[in-house]
Amino acid sequence: MAESAVTTTEASTSALPGLPGVVADWSGDKNAFPVPWGKAMMWIFLLSDTFIFTCFLTSYMNVRISTTVPWPNVSDVFALDIGGRRIPLILIAIMTMVLITSSGTMAMAVNMGYRRRRANTTALMLITAAFGAIFVGMQAFEWTKLIVHEGVRPWGNPLGAPQFGSCFFMITGFHGLHVSAGVVYLSVVAKRVWSGFYDRKGSYETVEITGLYWHFVDLVWVFIFAFFYLW
Amino acid sequence: MAAAVGQEIAVAHEAAAAHAAAAGHEKAEGQQHPVAIYLWIWVLLFVFSTFSYLIDYFHLHGYLRWSLIIIFMLLKASFIVAVFMHMAWERLALKFAILVPPLCLLVLIGLMAIEGDYTFLTRLASFLH
């Protein structure tokens, strides 16, 4: 099993580059994608998730274009009073920084994994999960603020267009669900790294696959930040 | 800056290839790259995010605002996919399989934008009467 994987990787490195390589990879009597199957499957899952998130963002665009009621001033809705000053959108800016920090620690965890540094990998993955948990916590704070103090509901809100509520809860809710699932996923894999499971297996590719998922969550946030919060 | 990062990627690629060659028949490890490249991308992501936030903070408006938002968004997304998700080092067959299908979504976005305009105009016409 492990031997065949190595052979596939070696065969691919000697294969053709560029477009002739695409034809050779897809037409040859071999694996089309010279990566571990788990990685290929994770990429395909992320591709399908891309379609789901784009559907949400596209429907948000559609209702925002078509509503005749003014859209709430997002910059002001997500402002916070810090030290007596009202700073616009600061909550979302901090959440963005938290997620980017976690993405960096995840990248380092993958790197340390391939260097076989078990303790470093475990620590970095747990730090990543902790940042993810902080992000979800801040989101819970944001939701509480909007639901309890501003009276925003999925079917309407006192700030303006009722579509704002439905889009907000749907998009950030689905993203928050992904982050929460990622925190669990990271914790499980971190525990396995610590137990030496991947040393025995002989490969740390699972850490990289977990990293793909986590970076995707950050990637989706880049688009949500641009289209929902800045637009 | 972007050119420097491109060079970093190329250098990293060569280093990885050299590493794989040096390893010979030892266990080949997948995506191993110098730590420096991750740190650079990390810094860039912070810089781009800060710029994105400042666009809102300084109340930029109109085409300047929209183009800057889109540019920083695409830069961040590309760096995450290319370096953090290692897409830059994958074979072209996998790149095509993952990156081409989302282009279909541009059709959906275009259609829904037209549809949104149409609905808006219809609503205006019907509410005004």
C-alpha cells in the first residue's frame, strides 16, 4: 500500500510537464492525480463547497440588487465602542486577523509535520484550533449583538432591507459551522499526531489534508469579508 | 513584491526537487518547502487585510473602492490557494480539475446580476403605480 504510493509519486515526478502532462495524466493507464487519494478527495469536496458558498453569495448579490429598501450601513452595524470612540467594522477586522493568524499557524503545522517534528506539529495545530474557537466566540458575540440589541431577524430588521438579516445569518452561519467543524477536525488530527499515529503510518499527509480544509475556511472568509462586509 | 514572491516560489520549487533527488530511494515526503515562503505570505496576508480594512476606515467610494476591494480580495485568495494550499506545486492536471470548474460560476453570477436588475426595475415600476 505504502510502496505503491511511493511508486506513483516517483513515476509522476519523471512525467511530462505542462499541457502534454495534462493529456498524459488523464489518458494514461494510471492514477490521473499523483497525490494521496485523501488529498484528491479533499480538493473535490472543497470544490463542491466552493459551489455552495458561491450560491449563497450570488443569492445575496441578487437580493441586494433587487431590493427597493436601502441596505443597512454595514460599516456602522459592525462598529464597536472602544475607549469612548466608535470604530467602524473593527469587530470584523479583528475576526479577519484572527483567521489569518490561524491560517499561518496551520501552514507552519503542515511544514513541521513533513519535517517529522511531532511536538511542534501538535502544538501548532492546537494553536490553530484555539484561534478557530476564538473566531467562533467572536461570531457568537456578533450574533448576540445583532439579535438581542439590534433586533435583526432572518425575516427582517429595523435597520433597513429585510434581506440583510437572512443573508447575514445564512452566510456567516454556514461559514461559522465550517469553522466549528474545523476546530473539531483539527483537534482530532492533533491528538493523533501527538499519539504518534502518523509516525507509525509513515506519512504526515493527513496533516496537509486537514490544512487544505482550514485554509479553505480562511479563503471563504476572504470573499465574505470583501462582498458582505466591505461592499 | 509579487515578483520577489514568484522568485521565492521558483527557488522553493527547485529546493524541493533537489531535496527529492537527494533523498533518492528514501521515503519521498510530499509538499516540503522552506519556512521563509510561508512567513512571507503570512505577512502579505496581514498587509492586504489591513489595506482592505483601511478602504472602509477612510470611506473610499465609487470605482476606487470597488476596484481596491476586488484587487486585495483576489491577491489574498491567490496567495492562500497557491502557497498555503500548495496549488503552485501541484501538477497541471490537478490544477485544471480544481480551478476550471469554478469558472462556470461566473455565468451564474452574470445571470443573477441581470435578473436582479430586472427584478429591481419591475418592483420600481409596480410600486410607483
